[in-house]
Amino acid sequence: MAGTNRQILIAELPKGKLAQEHFRLAESSMPVPDDGQVLVRARYFALDAAMRAWMLGPTYRAALTAGQMMAGTALGEVVESRSAGFAPGDLVFADTGWQDYAALPAERLTKLPSAEPVTYLLNVYGTAGLTAYFGLLAVGKARTGNRVVVSAAAGAVGSIAGQIAKIKGCRVVGIAGGKAKCDILTGTLGFDAAVDYKAGPVFPAVQAASQGGVDVYFDNVGGAIFEAVLFNMKQGGRLVACGVVSAYDADPSKGIQAVRGVPAWFISRRLSLRGFIVSDFYTGGRREAALADLRGWVESGQLKVLEDIVDGFENLPAALIGLLAGDNIGKRLVRAT
């Protein structure tokens, strides 16, 4: 099978904000699968702020380097299979990187069920939905009557986490940038209150909106917003460290900021802070149980799904840059056209 395979490479690693010049478009021959491999054509690419962190150094995966293909996951369709477990037409989830076609070992593919729309497989039924579910319920241990605050609440994970908290009987406050996003939180998604971090100081706004302090903070951003919510935490509060988008595009030479008073506050308030990776919770049938809950809530109308789809493979860099700037509402995906 002859053909061309477009790829987006890292031209150079950014030292500050990510920009278009840090990427370049290249072409190669379409890969040919070996025995035990599957040729996959990417249909939709999933974008996450954590992709910027991969350029800073090792995380839960190896650090990216200049000259290599940009890493990333995609929903793909099997074009050719040399493995008994897959057939042409199957939908799969895979770490394909930013390219049209990838030849991958069968064990690195996850066969996906049907869904309508199919993009939900990369969204509420994928990493975003599962991260929100386990972060809020398994890590944050949110329960009825809790006051829950979610940052980046109009994003993929935050919008789902906040809605799950409402389903579980919590009072939910979302933090987002701009009136339009805040209106979506309290209108479309049913949050109890929203704080616009662009409109003024966050600390007093969270203090007023939480009505008595915060039991669970689902943090996607870190930085000044983390600090503002931290000093609103109630005794025994739980802080869920899911992401640090405020630091991904910052100058790493600035180092760690002063933390005077923070340890004492954790001690006096008996607070807990836990970071997690969603795959920590995939064993023992927990992933399947979570997906069953998510599907039930979506189908009943209790959980609304926000998506932000950009068309065009060549627009992947701009779409990621825009995501880091907060341009998206809901899960940002790129349709490979």
C-alpha cells in the first residue's frame, strides 16, 4: 500500500511560551505493518495541556526532544491488520503521535466500542471523563453536602468533574476565565456558582461562592489560583492535583515560588494533597464500572458533554497553542482532514 504520511515534528524545544515556530510539517512514506502490527489511520487527535509538560522533562512518559515527532493520542481506524485481534474498520485508541498513519504493535492498541458521536470516545468515555471521575471520587472522596471547587472548570476534565460533583449532591463552584465561560458553568452545566479569575481577586470570590469554605478542590491549574483556594480550605479538606497548566508554558528558570506559611496551613487544617495519574485506577474492573456510570449519566441527560473540534491536521500546533491560552470550551480535538 503506497502513500504519503504527514507528520508534525518538534523543530525546537520552547524556552517560554509554545509557538508555531516550534513545530514543522514533514512527509514520509506510509508505514507498512510487520507481523503482529496494525496500520492505523488517525481520525481525531486528542489535545491536553499536559502535552506541553512533556517538552519540559520526564513526566509519566519520557521527555520529548527536538527533531522527534510530536507525541499524542488519537482515535483511529484500522486500515490493515497483521494481528488476529484486529480487522480493517475497527476503531482504536492509540498513542500514534502527530501523523496520519501509524504502524503499531497490537498490544499498544485499545479496541473501542461504537458511540454516537464517535468523539465521545476521546472525551467523556476516554481519558477526560475517567480523569474527572477518579480524581473527584477516588482521590477527592467527594460526598453529599461537600463544597467542591474546580479550576479550569470550562475545560475537558473540569467541566465533567464539576457535573459529577453536582450529581453526587455537592455544592459546586467553578473557576474559569471570562464571563462567557462562567455563564456556561452556571447555565448549561448547572454549577451553583462561578468565579471569573479575570474579573478580580480570586480568594474573596471563592470565599463568598463556597459559602463556608471548601471541602474538595479539584485543581487543574496550580499557581495563584491554587493558593487562593488553598487558604479557603476547611479542616480536613482534600486537594486533588490533576494538572498545572499555569506552569506548563512558564519560564522554568524562575523556579519554585515562596511557600511561606503553606506547611503550617496544611498542618493546622489537617489538609491532604494528592496527585494522580488516571491509569492508577484501571485495574480490578474499576475502569469498566466508571465508564458504565459515565454512560448512564450522559444518556439520562445528567451529564452534558462540551466539545471544541478544530478541522485540519495542519492545525494541530495552533490548536494546542490555543488550548494552553484557554481558547477552548470543553474537550479540544483535531479532526484529521
